[in-house]
Amino acid sequence: MSLVADAFVSQIAAAEAWPENAALYQPLKGEQILLSDNASSLAVQAFLKMCNLPCQVICRANAEYMSPSGKVPFIHVGNQVVSELGPVVQFIKAKGHSLSDGLDEVQKAEMKAYMELVNNMLLTAELYIQWCDEATLEEITEPRYSSPFPWPLNYILVYQKRWEIQRKMKAIGWANKSLDQVFEDVDQCCQALSQRLGAQPYFFSKQPTELDALVFGHLFTILTTQLTNDELREKVKKYKNLIDFCRRIEHNYFEDHAKDTSAGGMQRLPKGPSLH
Amino acid sequence: MAAPMELFCWKGDWGLPSVDVDCLAVLTYARFSGAPLKVHKITNPWKSPSGSLPALRTEENGVISQTHQIITHLRKQKYNADYDLSARQGADTLAFVSLLEEKLLPALIHTFWIDAKNYVEHTRKWYAESIPFPLNFFLPNRMHRQHMERLRLIRGDAWIEDEGELEKELYRDAQECLSLLSQRLGSQKFFFGDSPASLDAYIFSHLALLLKANLPSSKLQQHLKSLDNLCNYCVSILSMYFTWDMAASQSTSPRRAQAEPQDGDEEPHKRRNQILSVAVGLIAMIGYALLSGIVSIQRGSAGNAVTGRVVIGEEDEED
């Protein structure tokens, strides 16, 4: 989120109440959205539900190009548009809702660190698998990403995005990694999360925080998405407490709202069996 | 025991054992874990076996050039500074390293390489003076471009549009990160109590570089200096683990003078330097010849089947 908007937020947003027509935009659920985008979108949805703020999920083919930062999802509240989880958390905080107020300073530092761990490893691994693994790219990413666009454009956009992601991987030193090494990293990350969670219901005992929303978004998406092979899912499935954690959040925050049209976003994801 | 592992890294300055974040992290970890390394402190990345620094030359696995991989390798060789940590602390290590990479590192890159004043007066100056002759003209610029590219890719395209805004955002993130680290450290000696672990090596390398460099424009440095426990943490690690280097860096020049002939003995580098200097000389001569018209290349002159023909001086006069 831009700083100008940031300053604007702190001055004005606090005064306004949460409007009824708040909306979250993401790419088309059924045929377009990719693993990483779905994870990010689900994380924001989970966060909003934990804050108990109603939000309608709207799917748009061009969501990526509507977003102020070029990344999905983004929320449209009143006359403001905010994208991605970090800025959304700040924005909501300015509105007077916060999940992490009860934590002490050290816990806050740990929460931030673990959120960066998820972004740094899980999100990057998702992007790697989507855009740098040839089989996944051909079978899943290409057709899905380009599905809403007409002929020459679909190739151009896929090529552009792929090029961008591959250069990013090169810049952060992931370009030389093999798929197995990436899975290894995912495993390491899940192990760390599993250790940190332990037997607690949420990462910081009884109350969920934005970290819980973020972890849920990524793990739930990985668990419920069919890729070319099951290796990624198997890595997560090894950790029993993480699966229980996903079920707990799904049960507490998504299932009882499932009849609402506003939670329509969740209905498409296969439930139950895939989590067993 | 096989031959010792050899580590190639940037040389030190400003009271630090190395001026590069990654090299410093590896060096620090080696000190913490007591790994016996033969350290080559060099100023020419082309002399490294992998072409980049840091690089670790090992017996079994060849050359390893990424910080994480080097540390993992050392750990596998039983030089493990994290041996006493619980699984939970191991998880914390991973998390805080991510925090550093995502929040502090971009701001560090910006401070050293993108901020115009710092780059021209400090970073480029240092590298241009340290890197040996022909390379010092283009290596600093190339490093500058690489860092700029890296920052652009990490932060997305948006920042080119508004550089001032990006800067503020980067520094805000970094300051937050520093504050978080300060809170996490509290009054402990190291991040996990009384003995150093790999996390300390990563954090120390980032903080010490920022603390010790004489930057002309140093917003972030000011913020770090205001966090007393982090400053003390850096100073105490420096004095506990690098005292010897500090003493040696006072008398850097004689030591380097001794090191020089030893480097010269290494046959491949010598050969490469020779080839390089001959190539540079040739290019200069040909360039001069072309530019001043001693040699000119004619294209498709009338009735001539040969499209490109070299006409040497004497023929030139006939025209």
C-alpha cells in the first residue's frame, strides 16, 4: 500500500465504520485462480472472518490488473482499495480491529518473523512450482492463467508473467534449485510451523492472529488443490497438528457461514475427505 | 583429516572482518562453530572458484557458493553451532532469518547500493579502490545494476514509478524489523541465551555492516544506533570472536604485501591475468586503429563481389 494512502487511512479510516458492501476481489474461482493467489486470497478472507467483518467475495478475470499493487487479492471498503494481507492488516487496525493487541512485544516479533517465513518459503515455493516446474506450468498454470483471454493475448500474458517470476527466482537464488530441493524447503517450513504450533489451538494459544490466517490460507489451499502430483500435499500431510489446525479454522470460521452467499468463495474447495 | 576447507570472501574494512553481508555471515558462523577454514580474503571476485563471493571449496562437494548452503555444509561436517537448540528454537531461527531477508536486507541493499549519495561516496568508492585494475572500472557498476535489479524484483515493478515512496516504505519496514529484533533480544547475550547459534551469525552480519560503515547518509544507521542492546550485541561479538582480525587489520598493508606473491604462484590465475591483459591490449589497439582511420572497413564498393574488404593504409591513399 502506498504511503500516501497510508497517511490517508490513519486520518480518515478510523472515523468510518465498516460498510455493508465491503468486497474482496480475486481471480475467477473455478477456472482461473492459481495456487498462490488462492492461498493469499483465502488468508485475507480468514483474517476478515476472524475480525468478524463481513466481506463479499467477487471474482473478476482481470482482478490482477485492478489491484493497486498488481497482486491479488484486494479489498474495496468504502472508497478505499487495499491489496495483500500485510497492508490489509494495517488498514483494519486503523479501523480499530486488531487480532494481535493481546500479544507482548516478543510475541509480536515472533509473529512477524513467522509471517515472513510463510511468505519467504511457502509462497515462493508455490510460485516456483507454478511457474518454473515444466509439467505444472504446461498442464495447470498455462491453461488456467490464460483462460479468460483471447488468442494472442493469452500467450503474451503467460510468457510475460513467467519471465517475471523466473527472473525473480534468479534474483533470490532459487533459480538453481531443483524441484526436490523446493519440496525440501517446504518440508522444513512446515516442520518449523508444526514445532511452533505444538499442541496449542492457535499459534499464540487461545486467540487467532493474522499469522493463523496466513498459515491457514496457504496450508488449506495446498491441502485441497489438485496438482500434477501429490508431493507438495504429502509434505504438509505429515504434520498432524497442522492439519488439525486447518480443520479447526475451517470449522470455526468458514463452515457456519457456508450457507451465506458471501462465503461462496469457500464452497468450491473440496472439503472433508481431502483433509483426512 | 582431509585438507582444510577453503573459504573465499571479500576482505574486511571499517573494523569488520568482511564488507559483504553474506561473507560476514559465513565467517561469523565459522567462528561460532569453530570450523577450521583456510580463509582467503580477496578483492577480486573473479579469483573465486565459483566466480562469486563467498565461496567454499570442499573436498567432497566441490565449490559451494550460497550462504545457506555453505552453513548447511558446515553443519553437516559436525561444525554445528545449533546443536543445543530445541526444535522450537530451530523453527524460530528459520523464521527470523526470513524476517531479515524480507525486511532488513532490501533496505540494506538500498542503503549501500541505490541511495545515490552513499553509493557514489562510499560503496562505489570502496569497491573501486579495492578491486584490482581493469576490473575496478566496470565491476562496481555491474554490482550496482545487479542489486538494483534484485531490489526491483523483490519489491515488484511499482517502485520505479515513485522512488521516494519506495524508500520510505523500505526504511519503515527495516526500522520495524530492527525494533522487533531489539525486543526479541532483550537483555540476553545472544538470541538463544548464552551461546551463539546460526541465527546470531545471520543477524550479526546484517547489523554489524550497517553499524560500522561510514555512510554519508544514514537514516537506518541512526535508528540502529538508538537501539542500545543491538549495538552492544554487535560490539561484543566483534570483540569476542574477531579480536585477532581487528589487531591484524591495523597492520593490513604488510600482511597483504606478503599475501600477494603467494597469490601470484597460483598458476591458473596468473595465466588468466596474462590472457586478459593481452586481450585488453589487443582490443585497445584495434579500437584505436579503427577509430583513427588507419584501418577502415569498406562495404560493397562498386563492382566488387566481396562485401566487406579491409583496406590497409597504402590503399587508402589511392582513394
